[in-house]
Amino acid sequence: MERFANKVVMITGGASGMGKEMAFMFQAEGATVIAADVSEQRLNDLSKEGIDARYVDVSNEEHWRQLADDVYQKYQRIDVLVNNAGISSEKTIEEIEAADWETMMNINGFGAFAGMKHVVPYMKKHQEGAVVNISSYTAQVGMGLNVYTASKGAVRAISRAASVQYGPSGIRVNAVFPGVIETPMTKGLQESQETLQRLVGATPLGRLGKPREVGQAVLFLASEEASFITGAELVIDGGFTSQ
Ligand SMILES: NC(=O)c1ccc[n+]([C@@H]2O[C@H](COP(=O)([O-])OP(=O)(O)OC[C@H]3O[C@@H](n4cnc5c(N)ncnc54)[C@H](O)[C@@H]3O)[C@@H](O)[C@H]2O)c1
């Protein structure tokens, strides 16, 4: 089934982990995929696989302006935007400096906001489009007060607000909330047997998630199958937040 034939899909953080997996999943379903990332080495590898790989720092508004403009000029449409780029931090409240707060908010929060600000106007030209923002289960439950949690709370809030703002233009905006997923970002957690056992033990399905399992939800929300779904919040966490 090719749900994304003739569709143009932009994914940030598309050179690693979930973003990379999603890039290939969208491509396998017929999409032209643009993967935007700051990792030049990984972008080079991606472009060999038929992905339009672009160097973009999502916290830089000028990069967004240029990217959205270039992609629209080249393909004459933008159908899907997945705001997936992100960084994480384990710093505690006492360790967090103003600069840490700023960097995290700029990449995880402003990055997703700026993506919508610059890409949605091109979707509006066709009166259709779908945005999927990657938040985190940490924005849903009261664990780990840190700057990462705060940034993902921002993603949650702007997703809902954007769904209301853009609905009348035919553009849907949804957010997903992954639990702990096996990607380079969580390598450290996975390598500590103690942490791994604790996380797995606290997850009703008894394991960590796979990038593909997040991708399947993202592709659904981005597809026509979700044509009446906007402003939705979907947890993909093996049941963690339902406790
Ligand atoms: N892995 C998890 O358990 C988990 C859980 C919940 C949410 N998330 C979120 O999912 C998203 C993907 O995470 P992942 O686990 O695949 O991580 P990852 O580290 O494998 O991939 C993140 C990608 O984002 C890119 N990136 C970082 N800063 C960037 C910037 N300023 N501009 C452009 N690209 C940038 C990185 O280069 C990398 O390719 C992130 O937003 C993360 O916060 C991850």
C-alpha cells in the first residue's frame, strides 16, 4: 500500500533514530522525503539512499525560512511535516543553568514552532497538509523535572494550539508521546542494566519501544486514514503513562 504516493514529506532530525526510521518508512510508501538534520556525516549516508538530505539547525529561523522555500520551489508542494529533531538532558534542577534551558528550548520547542511557522504557509496554498510533532511521555506524567520535560511540554501545548489555528485551512496537527524507545538518544539508559530493568519493570508491556513502532503511529496520523483527527495526543509507551 502506498499511502504517500506523490506526497512530499519533511522530517527533522531525520538522520538518526526515529527520524531516520520514519524517513525510510515514508519513502517505502511512495513519498519524496526531505530529511533535515545537523549531523553532516549521517546526512551524507542518507542521500545515498535516495533521501533528499539537508543540513538544517531547527533552532535557526533563517535555516527554516530557506529550507521551506527551497523545498517548495523544488517540489511545488509540502504535504507532511514531522517535527522530530531533538536533544535530551539528564541534568537535575540544581545543575540546570540558564544556558541549558535556552539551548533545549531553542531546539526542542522553538524548532517545532518555527517548523510550523515556515512550512504551514506552503501547505495552506493547497488547503491541506499534516503536521506531526514528537513530544515525549515526560510531558504527560510527573517524572523527572528537568529542562527536557519542559521543552516537550511546550511541544504539547503548541501542537494543540496549532491544530485550532490551522484547522480552518485544512491542516491537521497532532502530537505523539513516545515512551523510552531504543535509539542512540537512549543508548546510555539501555547500557545500564539497573536503569534498563527499572524502565522495563515500570512498563506494562514489559519492554522498550522500537523506532518503527513510533513510525507506524506517525505515518497513520500523517495519512488520509486520519483525515478527521487533529489536536490528538497519542502515547506510544507500552502503557507507561496509563499507570
Ligand atoms: N528515544 C526516546 O526514548 C524518545 C522518547 C520520547 C521522545 N523522543 C523524541 O524523539 C525525537 C527523536 O529522538 P531519537 O530518540 O530518535 O534521537 P536521536 O538522537 O537518535 O535523533 C535525534 C536527531 O535530531 C538531530 N538534531 C539534534 N539537534 C538538532 C538541531 N538543532 N537541528 C536539526 N537536527 C537536530 C540529531 O542530529 C539526530 O539526528 C526527539 O525529539 C526526542 O526528544 C525520544
